[in-house]
Amino acid sequence: MDLSNYLAMDPHLLFGLVNTELRNHSESLDDLVKTHDLDQAALEEKLEKAGYIYQSALKQFR
């Protein structure tokens, strides 16, 4: 999955893509950002502005 333009994506689309990637291909959010070379703080901030917070126990944004 190409997440290279994640900062330009609609946050609701990004939410779905990130959660799908977390569920199917990543062990954790840390693993996802390392695999895709993303800035974790920027990703979390973008999703938080849309109302989504990472829930580590569930391994997804909600």
C-alpha cells in the first residue's frame, strides 16, 4: 500500500487505509510508520484533527 502522500490524503480515507494496514500487515503503529517511512507524530496529528485517536490495545485508530 502506498502511503507516501499521507499528509495530502483526506483524513477519513487515510483512517481506513491505516487501519487496514495495521490489521493486515503491521504488528503496531511503530512498525507501520517504520515500514512506510512515515512521520508518526504528523500521522497521528492529522488523524487526531479528524477525531481519530490511536488505541494501542486495539491496534487501530478509533
